[in-house]
Amino acid sequence: MIPFLDLHKVNEPFEPDFRDRMQRFLDKGWYILGEETAAFETEFAAYCGTEHAVGVANGLDALTLILRAYIELGRLQAGDEVIVAANTYIASILAVKQAGLVPVPVEPDQASFNLDPSRVEARITPRTKALLPVHLYGQLCDMPRLRELASRHGLLIVEDAAQAHGAREASGRKAGNLGDAAGFSFYPTKNLGALGDAGAVTTNDPQLARVVRSLRNYGSETKYYNDYIGINSRLDELQAAFLRVKLPHLDDENTRRRAIARQYLSDIRNPLVVLPAYDGSDGHVFHQFIIRCNERARLQAFLLENGVQTQIHYPVAPHRQKALPEWHRLSFPLTEVLHEEVLSLPICGYLHEGDVAVIVDLLNQFPG
């Protein structure tokens, strides 16, 4: 069996360093907002090319805290509209709603599955105050066009970079440094994954960073003095230590993922399988390798019967979720087709070329 993802294999090379960091953690006896978190914040900001990184408990909190901080700073107010891709994972939408803002879903670009700038412009109203581009599956949105739109209409850009650690533009600018602020998740399955929940906010705005730091810690900058109605969303000291071990290896992981993607793209030849768009650049980090098939259930069963696990990201579109009944009458035909057809193939860096070849051969054998 070729598993879709084996987290033990992902983390096994780092286990000696993890044990060392664990012992250091135990010896220090400092468990919350200590040296490891501060060091990771500095290192991750440097990696992304930003002035600030703020460690938080998870990726959803990262996005929510950015939006809440902009409300505290007077840049946003309750009821403002935030444009987001209709086909994103629901966390992007939950963050907007939890901040008291109004998410406005927009159909994606058919090739990249990311926000379509032309559709975005058509949905901008006087109430629109921010764009929330999601770099879905590890491929950057068309940020130059989105930045131009934001500049022309006076909008904030908050990147959802939960799947885009290390993704970069041709200029070299990385995800997390392509808008006003960005939210990252370090969920264990991410290209840079912790051994539990973890997240971060990146920004070049010192005021925003200051307010996010306060909001994540009960709204307090000085112990027992609370300036905001905050929450408890602090990056765990131990997870920060583990992330510091893995961060220097992130670019190598992304390089290996691109190599696997190129093997898939060059060798899969089945008219029933639609391959993702890829320009061959080093900017895509392939958090997932997504194919499309209008007989997805049969294809997934065929692969499993022959020893290959796959996943569906994601089976239900946000506007069809029970949690969002106010969206049930909305129609997003492209989004609905994508959610009915997408299938994720194994792409983790530990896969051998032989494993990839087996997957390719099975896909090419899939009968019509």
C-alpha cells in the first residue's frame, strides 16, 4: 500500500533533533511564550521576508486575529465585506465570520483554482474593504493583479497562506509577504508541519503585529493589564522548537514535491484525468497535487484496490455546508464541479520515484 500521507515517515528524519529539543524544553521549565517561540518568530519572519511574525495556536486563529486587529486599528469595521474564493476550505470563511465581517464568495480561475481577479473586480462594492486570496494547494494567486485591484480600490490584502509555505513569485517574494498580512497554518500535514496545531501571522506593519501579539494573549501586552477583548491563542513553546528544527529543510521538501509533480505531469496520459495547470517555475510548492476526473469515485476505488490511497480536498463546497444555510441558494457552477471532481494524489517528499511510477501506471491503466 502506498499511503496518501505517512506522518511518521515525514518526521522520522528529525526525531533525533526533536528529542534534543524536547530535553532542552524540559530542562528550561519555561512552557509558554519563551525563547523557542521568540526565536521561531524571528526565523520565520526572515524566511518569509517580513519584518514581523507572530506565533499563534493555529491557522484559523491567525486569519481571525489579523481581521480583528484591523478592526481594533480602525481599518475595518463590523459588517465590512471581504472577498474570498468560493472553493476554499471553510476555515477561510470562518475567520471572516468570526471577526464580525461578511465573506463574499467569488468563483475561482478554472486553471489554477485560485481567485480570479476579473471576477473579483466585478464583485467589489462600496462595502468591500479587503481581499482574502487563498494560495490553494501551494500555488500563489495572481497577486500582481490583485495588488493592483486593491491599490485602485483602497482594499486590504490578507493572504491565506496555510498551504503555501515557501511559495514565491518570480521576483523571489514569498507567500506571507505579498499583501498587508498573512495567516499560516503549521498543521502536521502542511509542507512545514508541527507535531500538533500551530500557526503564525506575518506582516510588515508594526502596529498590526503589536495588536495581534496582544489579542493572542488575552488582549494583554503587560501581564494583568488588558487593552482588548483578546483570546488565548499562543504558539506552544514545544511546537515552536519542533518547527525550528524543520524550517531549514523546507526548501528541500518543496523541491522534492516539485520533482514528483513534474513526474506526474510528464507521465500521466489518460484522457479521463485532467492534470493541474503548472508553468514549470519554482514558485509552486505543491502542498497537494490535484487531478480532476468526472468519474472520481470509480477512479479513487480503482486506485485503492490497487494499493494507492488518495484524498478528496474538499468533497463539499462551502456554500453547500450545513453551517452556512444563508448560502444554500447561491450558485457557483465551477466551484461545484471542482468539488465533485478533484482528487489528491500522494506527493510527500519521502515518496520514491518507483512509488510515483506505480501511481502513474495505475492512472494510465484506469479504464474508460
